[in-house]
Amino acid sequence: MPILPSEPDCYPHDLLDLEIPEDDAWWLLYTRPRQEKKLARYLREHNLPHYSPLVPQRYRSPAGRLRTSYVPLFSTYVFLRGENQQRHEAVCSGSVMKSSPILQVEDLVDDLRQIRDLIAMEVPLTIESRIEAGQNVRVRNGSFAGYEGVVIRRDRETRLLVCVRFMDQGVSVKLDDCQLEPI
């Protein structure tokens, strides 16, 4: 049972299906923490075209009941279609910290269409950040959960180096990207 019903994540509902004019402008709006839905409501009320993909997140309440929340797929980000005037109106909402123009509009819209289609198929989606060699990371799950180290190699595998600082030596273990989070 959902805590709150799902809200529209796209306005107008066919925004991503519309033809893309050559001079079409899109903006990436960086919101204040946990204000993506508030901004989307504001944009809908002011008839400003936008997309902020929402995905269901299921969990059990302390009483054991299954709950569903609809959370933003990209936390703190909303995509706005419009000229500088529409961007200014969105910034005036009080929920936007920063806005950036998107230069490759066709590529963005193609990517957003694919994401929309994946959400519609109800497959579980997880944001994966790009982890590079030399980056400090923490293991999120598995038998190494909580361990911290440095990624030492990025070929076809990720190896986590756990150092013994006083000896200038360490050991490495092979892990999947999905197990790691940058710190």
C-alpha cells in the first residue's frame, strides 16, 4: 500500500514524445535536498515542461507491512524544458540552488526516453556512479560491508586495496562496482 499516491513525473505527459526543435533548450535544475517533488509540483502548477523520474521504493514498516514510496531516481535533479524565462521562473520557486544548460539536447532526450521506458517496465533501477582508479570507496554490502579502501585497478575488474598504513603494505580484493560507494 503506498503512503501517498504516485504523482506525475512528467509535464506534459507526452513531453519526451514531442518532436525536438533544433533550438530547443533544456536545463538541469539542481534542487535543495529532498525538494524534487516540491519543485515538480510548482512547475506543474505554472505549466512549465519538466521531467523528474520517480521510481517505487518498497520496504517493510516496523509492524511488518509492505509500504511503497515514490522517490526521485536522480536525487536533487529535475530536467526543465524551456527558454531562459522558464528557467528564471523555476529558480524563483525557492527550491532550485543551481541551473545548468544542457548542450546535447537530443542525446539527453533519448536517454530520458530510455529511462522512462525502463521505469514503465517496472524493472528495479539503481543509480550507479562511475568509480575510477585511485578513488576512495566504502563497500556497501556483502561480506566486506563497511570496509574502506582505494580502487587500484579498473580494467575488466575493480580491485579494492585495503592498506595497513604503518607497514606501507596492503592486500587487494576483487569486487563488483555495485558493491562500492565513493567516500
